[in-house]
Amino acid sequence: MTQESHPTTRALTRTTERLVSRLSSPPWLEISVFLVLGSMYLYNASRFQYPPGYAGLYTLMAEMLTQKPFPLPMEVPYYGPGGIPFAYPPLAAYIEAFFIGPAKVPVFTYLRWEPGIACVLVMLAVYLLGRELSGDRLKALVGTVIVFSAEIIYSYHGTASGSVRGLALLWAVLTAYVAL
């Protein structure tokens, strides 16, 4: 009797194959990884009262838009000698203006939670883009973990300044995904 034909080996092989098929068919691995990565990006928002990072310019822009949404202001006061031009794409500022204006979300609450939520959405978009490019779920998942384990991604997109940058990254990745 060979080792491959031994009943215990066959049963173990069948069990392993069933386990692998169950884990590879439904997105259990993806859900687990996204829960871990998402909790990492949302941890500071849930733990601290104030947002990490800086977003004074973006918040001032949003507050200006809550007071007078159209037309866009020509300049933002208090920055530089006499102000700086309002030269940022306004979508993120309008979204923030909606939440801190009509939706009555406190500014610090918005700045604590929005970057982390945007990063979770970007994680999903990066995963979809990676899956489309590689044709493999595991490769896409490993790529997503590598990208969102980088400290620079958290610094730029997961902190308060990510209230604009995170949404810009989301639109860039979604555009690349849709363009494929």
C-alpha cells in the first residue's frame, strides 16, 4: 500500500482541498485582510479626540464654501502675504463643506474619520485594480497589503491632510480601474 493510497492520507487530502476551496471561493481572506487594514487606518479616529496631521487650509476652504458656495473664491486669506489662490480642485472642499455645513458634523469629527474612511475605500479600489491587472485575487491582495502597510501612505492619506489627498487618490485609482 503506497502512502498516497492510505485512507488517512486521502482523507487529509480531501479535507485540505475542501478547506482551500472554501477559503479561495468566498472572499474570506479578503474580508479578513480589509478588516485588519481598515481597523489600522481607523484606529486613531476612534481613540483620539483630535485628528492627527494638519488640514487648516482645506478646512478654511470648506468653511468659505459653506458661506458662499458659488462662484469659487479667488483666494484663501491668512496664508502667505495677503492670501493664496484658491487653486485646489474643489470636489473634496465641497464634500467637506457639505458635512460641516448642512450635515452639521463637527469639523474635528470630520477630519478624524473622513481620511480613514477614504483610505478604506482606496484599499478596495487598489485591490480591484490589482485583481484586474494581475488576474489573481491573492496577488491583488498582497499588493494591497504592501501599499497600505507603507507608513508614507498613512502619513499622506490617513491623517487630516488626507481629507483632500485621500479622495484624490481614490478618484485616481478608480479612474485607472475604469480605464482598463
